[in-house]
Amino acid sequence: MANLTKLASMQIRDIIMNALGRLVSLGKVPAEPLPDFRVEIPADKSHGDFAANTAMVCAKALRLPPRKIAELICEELVLDGTYFERAEIAGPGFINFFLGRRWFSDVINNVLIEGCKYGKTETGNNKRILVEFVSANPTGPMHIGNARGGAIGDCLAEIMSWAGFSVEREFYINDAGNQIEKFGKSLDLRFMQICSPKAANLILSESDEEICREIFENDELFPMPEDVYRGADIIAHALSYYRENGSALSEADETERKKTLTDYALPKNIAGLERDLSRYRISYDTWFRESTLHNNGAVSEIIEKLKESGYTYEQDGALWFRSSELGDEKDRVLVRANGIVTYFVPDIAYHYNKLVTRGFDKAIDIFGADHHGYIPRMKAALTALGVNSDKLEIVIMQMVNLVRNGEKYKLSKRSGKAVTLSTLLDEIPIDAARFFFNLREPNSHFDFDLDLAVEKSSQNPVYYVQYAHARICSLIANLKAEGCEAGNYDISELDILDTPQEIELIRHIASLPAEIDSAALNYDPAKITKYSVELATLFHKFYDACSVKNAETPQLKKSRLVLCSAVLQVLRNSLTILKIDCPEKM
């Protein structure tokens, strides 16, 4: 894929190196190894389209003042056959380069040639990347934090795919360990309450929804201990099993009851997670069950490998990992004195499976803010196992506050606790949810304005971007009805586009490949939402300042229409990356 911004930057490097070569051959500068220099895009475009700091970084090697080096280089610059029309010296020795019109015309043409592939790069060199995100506890519905993690993880995976990585998405199902034991205990207690005489009148006279509410809200009659799940969904599962199978299970052994109820409810929860995520436009390549690591011996194997590494020791009957010697704040227990492994061990086995067994080049986890301490201990474990810990990247995302009427808002009235993804998507459009959750970089706190998310105005960023897309579609349709289409054009015809608004718009559409690379390498999908908002802003400015329909000449009208078509394509590609709809009418 062509990246004309990168191509122009590479041309500058060649231009400067060729000039330095001529200076050496003329004896004007010594033949010395030179340090690398930067070619950047200045914030102030009056300083040029690109700037190089060659003279400053070469001053020591060439034993000349930076300004003098810049003057010598500019004397030998050859710009013929490049995208540049002139170069100037600024400040202590920066060399500023100014693009000619052909570069801007080629940008537009390149967008229309590449179409839906425009913006894709080969930066990732097809390296295999596994992005694990959401991985919500299957013992209950997904909450608002999972909603943000889903949007971030899914968009990051798509961005990395556009940047040339071979990407897979994965959901890790914690279907083993303490939380499943707690789940079974919770179900068992609620089931026994439903089977008890004190619930008999409810069962006979009330609807299932009313029964769940009565049991949930009546702590005196239906008490629950603190160490269980107390949500209304647990009651609903227990009642559903009762409706389908009756009370016979109440006569069974407690262990059998818990297993039976868990085996009944857990698949329903997992199916619910998959259903809600599918509604959220998220599809996984793999749903990986923790239980497989226990069943196939991977957990036991990891314990043995860690013992062989020399980084374990026994104390008070427990097996410990010397993680403090590998960057962690303290040592960690692997196996308790009662012989039960801690949650840390299957997590190690899982990451070993990702990076060694399945051979991914990098594993990226999207975690909540409470997982900061997880990073050094997991990297320590990988190091002890002989795995390059740099292959693991953990993206920490901060909490989200839901705001309505300027105040924090809770959607889940019945549970009084976590807001679910499903309930959120009942309140706001999916486009708004995915876009808003990616408005800020993951590691920043975010206030999600529920009122703004449904507002149909330019204040709503996703509406603003979609409106720009619809506005261009309408313009193209109206002009087509008048017999004017972009159709076939000569690239040279686009050289006429030279107003400040046109130039800035073209510069911005040229930067999409670089923005995609930056978003992928920095694990920051917010770069693409910000890019699309800025693109919409620049288009609206262009549209207001540069009439398309009433352009001064037919050639200018057609050239501006071609530019609009390119902007439409870039908007569509940006929104496609984010899995946001691209409406043609609004």
C-alpha cells in the first residue's frame, strides 16, 4: 500500500544524503560517519511540510556550526523528480521542505485507487498477535468496564490488522477455580430457598419476574451470606432450573446439587456473554476455557517447569515463586499448603500457551485499572520460564463514570450494583457506545455522557462524523442528478486545488496510514476516533469555504467533487475500523 507521507519523508532523506555525498566529494565536509537525523512534520505549516534536523545532529561529526552545515546542504540540494519544490533554512539550522502540487494530487488519486484498503500498511510484517479482551467472569453479566474493554480491544485488534499484523481475538473463560465454586454455592442456596416452604406461596401466585424480585429484596426471609454472589441473575437461574426440573435435586448431596446447578447455569451465562458481545459487534476467533488447562495437565506442567527454573521454594507447606528476584514487589504463592493452586498458576499456564504452545509473536491483554500489580508478576513468571517477557503487553484501562444530567448515573436499579453491557445498549446506540469508549486513550478516566450519546447534533462526536459522511453522499447524489460525476479524471486536473482549506484537508487524508501505524504501535484506538473527528471538522470547513456545486469553473467543480469522493472513502475506512455505521442519509 502506498503511504505518500512516508514516501515524501524517504525522499527527503535521499535528497539530503545525496547532497552530503556531493559535499564530501567536493571536499567541503569531512567523510565521517553521521548520526541518524529526524524528518518530521512541523505543527506550524508556515515552517514547511517537512523539516529535517540533519545540520544539528551532524555538527559534532562535521566540526561545523549547524547553520553553516544547513547552508552547505541547501547549496547541493537537487529537488528535480521529487515531490518538493523548495527548501529553506530556519532557526539554528533546520531545513524546511515545501511540497509541490503534484504530491497533493497524488494523495487524492491514491485514496481513490486503493479504495476500501486505503490506510492499510505492512508495518506489522504479518507477525502473529493475540488480543485478549473482556474475558468477563462467566458467573454473571458483563458490566460497564467490560463495555469499555470490549470497544478498546476490538478496535485495537482491527487497527493492528490494518497495520499489517496477523491478529486473532480471544475471550478467556474463567470456568474453574474459586469463582466457579462460589457460583455453585450461590446457585445452591437460592435453589434451596425456592424449594423451601417459605417460597411456596410465591411459586404458586407470582410471575417469575416477581418471584425473583421478592426473593432478592427480602433479605430477612431469604438471607444470603456475604461470601456468595447475590445478584438477581442467580435467583433467575435457580428458578429456571426449578421450573424445568422440579425440586427433586433438593434431596441430593450438596456437592451434587452445586455441580448440577453450575453445569446448568454456566453454559447459559457463556451463551449470554456471546450474545451480548455479538450485539456489540464483537466476534472472537477463540473462546478459551481455563478448565482445559487443568484437564490437559498444563497447570501441573507449569508448576514443574517453574520448579526446574530454580525460582521456587517451599515454606510453611506452600510452594512459592521467587518473583521478587525478577522485578515483582514480593514473592508469590503457587500452591497453597492444602495442595490447591492459586489463580496465578493457570494464568501463567495460559500465557505460556499463548506465546509458546501456540507461538504468537505477541500477546496483548486489555485489563482494568486494578491489574497494575499483575504486570510485573506475570512478566517475572515468563522470564523464569525462558520466555521473552516483552512478548506480553498489558494495556490498562481506567474506570468509566456514566453521567446523566451532569451527575453520576446508575442504570441497574434492581441490583444497585454494576451496570450491564446489555442495559447500556438498551439506552444508547451501539455506534455511540463503541465510539465514545474510544474517545480517550485507555489509561485515562472517562465520563460517558449518556445524554450526549443520543443527541443528534454536532456536539455528539459520532453524529458529527457520520453527518459528514452523509453530507458528502448527499452532495455526490445531487450533483449526479445534475449530470456531474467525478468519473474519469486526469491527475493534473487536481493541481487546481490550492486553497488553504483544500490543502489542509488533503494533508489530513494523507496521514491516515501513519495514524493507523501510530495507533497500533501505541495500543491506542483513540487516535482513530480523534482522526475521524478532525477529518469531519476539516471537511465541514472546506465545504463552507469552497463551494462545490457553485464552483467558479467546471474543472474546479469536478476537481472538488473528486476531493469529496476521496474524503468520503477515508471517512468510511476510519468508521469501518471502529465498526461504526456509515449512513448515507441523516
